[in-house]
Amino acid sequence: MQLTPLEPWIAHKIGLTGQQLDIKALQAWQLKKLNETLHLASQKSIFYRRHLQGFPNELGCLSDLQQLPLTSAADLRANPLAFVCVSQDEIARVVTLQTSGTSGLPKRLFFTTDDQELTTDFFGVGMETLTKPGDQILILLPVEKPGSVGDLLRQGLQCVQRTPIPYGPVRDPQDALMQIDRLRIECLVGSPSQVLGLAQRWEAGMHRPRSVLLSTDYVPQAILNTLENSWGCQVFNHYGTTEMGLGGGVDCEVRRGYHLREADLYFEMIDPSSGKLLPPGEYGEVVFTTLTRQGMPLIRYRMGDRSRFIPGQCPCGTQLKTLEHVSGRWEGFLTVGEQILRLSDLDEALFALPGLLDFKATLQGSPGQEELLIEAIWEHEVEDSNAARSLLLELPSLQSVDVRISHRYEPDYPGSLQKRIIHDLRHQLPL
């Protein structure tokens, strides 16, 4: 089993060139960088100058970080510029993130050139696990704008002697398959929904990729199984958000969880209700603090994602932490009677159906009289319209719910780059 390439990369970043990673040295680096970040933010950020007032301005150990207040997405939306710690002239890239609903302020993130180079470096090293020098890698992510996720990935791949093929989000699935076949692509990087769509349309005799990296959303096991069964490939997960600088962690060869950018980001796991720090093994909400970002540092930023740190050492041999694959967002866990309805439950039931490309889920009604509306999008005509409903009715959370499914045949549907949610309309009044 190959050691994750992130370990020697992180050892080099913290000054252990040519040496094995030492956890005590890494923790000393993290503490130093945390204190530098606290000093920068409290001096230069209008938001953190106020937010951290009355709290310690220097940490004596890593566990002291839990004494500081958390930062929320609402804080970021309210006044993004209040987080910025450099002059506008030093900002190289601004990213605007709209909310998943129909209203609400967007989040805006600001990055310097140096901030983006940190991500480029991580992308290149992280891809070494699933690619070889000279491999052609098709990038099915936004690539047109300088500093976009696909553009940074392209730069990172070039740094490690891979050949990136910037394609962009899939708009014509048949054209994307043709490019995979014509260029003999060895690796795909894209969203779960869009790559699934390619696998559903793949035909015997076409070239098949050796590896796939899925990003932009959490990955249902049913989608992973479809890709591996269709192509005989290895599927890897990437965890990263715009708030993290687009890159946070990536699978090693073991593929049981992400190893993290521990020299650039410090991760914690908290109880989503109390905010209390949780030990390894317990499920909670992912929180991170930037260690090396200059443009817009974030301190104890709540991601809303559900995961846990896997106890013990990873079989790949690394001393780095392993974050279990994210299984959704805490806010997406909906109470139905005495049960919890999760998007992941719907995913595992529905994406196991051959030919299903995507679906949209809406929960409406009143307590005790809920309706779940599923709009299923198919690559082919549906022969058994009751199969999907039968699978859903096996879920305990849907025993008392009226499940209604509409089917849409859309052979050219390219899939989505957006994070999927269950739209909860139960608290909305009818017009």
C-alpha cells in the first residue's frame, strides 16, 4: 500500500525536508501558524477584531483553540469584506456563492495569488495517488476563468508532469465520451452526477478511464459502485469547498477517508448542537481554521458537514488524520415523525437503479401528513415505474409518508455541479 503523497509534501512544507513527518513537529507548526493567523485576523479583519474581543489573542496549545468562538456562514454572508486582511489590490480572485434557496445574501470569498498557489500545490500532489506521469486527465470542472477550480487543477497537474485536458462541465455527454475515447483518457475529474451520466451512457468497446476523482458534492456509495462496475476503475473522493480555498483533503489508495492539508488547514469536529469538541470516532460537524491564508483567513469556520475522524492509523501508513467521507449536511437531516430522513438514504436507494441520472426531492405537507415528491430523471424510458417507489417505501423514515414519483426521460441530461438537497417546504404557507 502506497503512503499518501501528502505526508512527505507536508513534511517538506513544515521544514522537514528529506525527513519523515514528525507529529510533534507538525503540531508545533500548526500552533505557530494558528497564532500568526489570530494576530493577522485580530489586527486586519474588521469582523475578527470584534468577534475575538475578550478572547485570548495567543494560544498556549492546540486545545486552547476551542476557547475561541465559532464562525458561521451567516457571519460570512453578512459582510464578506469585513473578513479581508489585505488591500483590494492584492486580491487576485473573488468567488461568489449563491445560497441553495431562492433568497438570501450570497457568500463572497477573496483570495490572493499566494493563497491560490497553495491550492495549486495541493491539487498536484493529491493527484499523484491516482495518476501516473504522462497520464491524460480530463477536467470536467469549470476551467475558463483564471483561478477557477479547474484552472488551478490544470496548473497543479502540470507541476507533477501530468497532462491536463481542460474540458469544463459536461454539456453534451456524447461529446465528452467521444473525447475520452479519442484521447484515451486515463483519469476523469468531475462531479458525481455528471460522471455518473457518462458511465450510464458508456458502451462496450469505448475506452474506459483507469481512475476517477469525484468532487463538488459528497459521493453516494451507489454512484461509486456504478462507476467501478461500468469501467473497472478506482474511484477516489476529494473534499474541498470554496471556503477552504477549493482544496481540503483527498483519498489515499485505501479510499476509506480523506487525508487533509494539515499544514494549511486545522480541522476540528464539534457537536453541532452544543459546539463541544468531539474526540476521534464520534460523528459531528466539520470545523476548520486556515493556517496560511493571507487574503481572507477563517477561524473555526462551521462547514455544516457530517463526518468523524477515524481512530487509529490509516493502513497506508501515514501519520496524518483520516476524515471519514462526508455523508451529508446536518441541516439536511429532516425529522419525520420519530424518524430522520436523510438525502443519503434516498441516494443509496435510487442511484442503484440502472439508467437513473439524477433526481430532485421535495418534502411538503404538515406533521403527520407529509408528502415526498421525487422527480426522477432517466437516461432511458422507464419500464417499471413502481420500482423506485418500492425501494423508497422500504426506508423506515418514509413509512408514514405519501411518496409520489414523477419520471422524466431526458437522454441529453448532463448532470449537475450543484450540491443536492431535500427541499423542505413543510413550513411554507400555501399561497
